[in-house]
Amino acid sequence: MSQKKRLLGVIGFVGAGALALGLAGCASGGDNGGSAGGDTGGDGELITVGFVAVGPEGGWRNANEQAVKDAFTEEAGYELKYAPAASPSDQKSQLDAFSTFVNDEVDVILLTATEASGWEDSLELAQEAEIPVILLDRGVDASEDLYVTRIAPDNFQVAASVGAWAVETFPEGANYYVLEGVPGLSVVNERNEGFDSEVEGAEGFTKVGAQTANWKTDEGKSVTETVLRANNNDIQFIFAQNDEMGIGAAQAVEAAGLVPGEDVKIATIDGTTGALEALAAGQLSFVAQYNPFFGDIAVDVVEKALAGETVEPVIIVDSATFDSPEAGETALADGQGF
């Protein structure tokens, strides 16, 4: 059926197969009819949106997924079916949830992939069923013809801002280490590429190494402890690809008898409240925001996709940077943390 017919027709509900997967409907709000956020159609049916999500993974992910839930409400004309992965790295549970959404003929699928590869077949099934797919945050290794768009801050540019700050902060160079996120994700590769575009070739910069810390504070701490011991504390700069790992690195620096922000400067990406507090306290030196609040943009894209309108293949979400304790304090006062 066409997208227009799907929008105006009877919408299928999740059946026993979906319940077995533990898919939870997370729409909220009263039945006040459709608002500007969504057209419920002539028969009053809600637009069903399947959200193949990552689930609990840290402050950024929690804020992002909550923003999506807050945008796709019943009041706005939607029924959001939220399907978090069994764990942040469990692709099989995501593939199963995606298949269930296709079988149940939801109107649109939102996808934040746990892995970049392995989605071609699923996306082809959705295309055959005329169900538009919108990528949130993470990209996938598949033809752009198989999905409507990807909505995300620009990982390359956000990480490049970290690299540019590092080059300016260390005019004579530095020994540095990179704490990476979960291997294989598009965001990890893009953040490496953006950072390297500024730092590689900069005079005096020596990359001591890089290792995943899986986005986690405790792993960021343990990896940094090992790196500092192995290099006799001769590390001047650490780039952590998310806030949690950077906060763990700061803990390791203190445990080694060094002063974060002085002996070792740490830069992070995300902009959580915890990171802004650590920046204000001098434990972190630079925080690049990776703006999680784009649920309203996703709603706009869903409306356009279902109406058959043209959508740009990539939609960039604006973000900011914070480079001093004062900037951290101001950001906190302005409510920019999450």
C-alpha cells in the first residue's frame, strides 16, 4: 500500500509476537485529538511509530530517547511503540523488533542502530512494505535509498572542535590518548575522523594509543589508570569520546596523584550535566555538546515522509562547545545539561 493509504487506513496493533519481544508502548498524554505534531487521519486513528532504540546506555542516550518519547505523544497524534535493545550492543534484539514492526505494519520506523552493519535486509523489507525508516543519531552501512534520512549532530564536526581546541591549547604539542566508544559504531569512526582531521600532522602531537572503554565511567577510569602507569604519567591530554569515559579518566588522573585540568587536560563529547559540573570544577577542560534534543525534528520528518514530501538525506542538529569553568557554570545556569 502507498504511504498515503497507510496513513489514512486502519492501523495494525502489536500482536502476541511483539509482546514476546517485550515491546512497550510509551505514548503519553490524553486523547485530545491530533495537534500540529501529527494528522490522525479522517477515522481518528493514531499514527503508529515503531522506535527501535538502544535503551539505557548513559546520560546522553537517556536524554535523547526521552526527547523522542516526549515528541511522539497521543496528544500529537501518535502511538509510539518503544523497543529498546536487550543490551546496548545486542543487535539481534533490534533486528527482531524491526521485523516485528514491519510485520505489524506500523506507519514509520525510527532506528538507532547498535551496530552500523547488518541492516540491509531489514531495510529492504521495510521498503517493500512501504514503511519509511528514519535513522536517529547513528548511521548504518546501507544504501541511502533504503531510508528517509539520518537526524543527528555532526559527529565529525563535533570531534573536530575538540581537535582544534587541543591544537590551540597545546601549541608545542602533547602526548595524548583516546578513549573510544563501542567498536564498530558509526559515531566512533566519525569522532575519530573529525578529531584526527585537526590533530594529525600538528607539530609535537604524539598519539600514545587508543582503546575502547565502552562509553562507561568505570572502564574509562581503569583504561586511563593502565595508560598512565605504562607511560610513567607522561600523558598531557586525553580525548574521551563521551562524558562518562572522560569523568572516569579524571578519576584515574587524581588517583595517580596528578591534577586534572593542569597535569592532564581531558576533553569530552556529549554535554551532560555531570560533564558540565566537572568542567565547572576544573576536572574537565573542554566539553563539546552532542545535542540530544531533536524529537521535534523527528516529528517534522515523519510528517513529511508520510505526506510524500522530499526530505534531505542528512539533517544536522546544531550543537555548542564549552571551554572553561565559567562556560560550564553558564551552561548549567542556562539549563543546557541533561
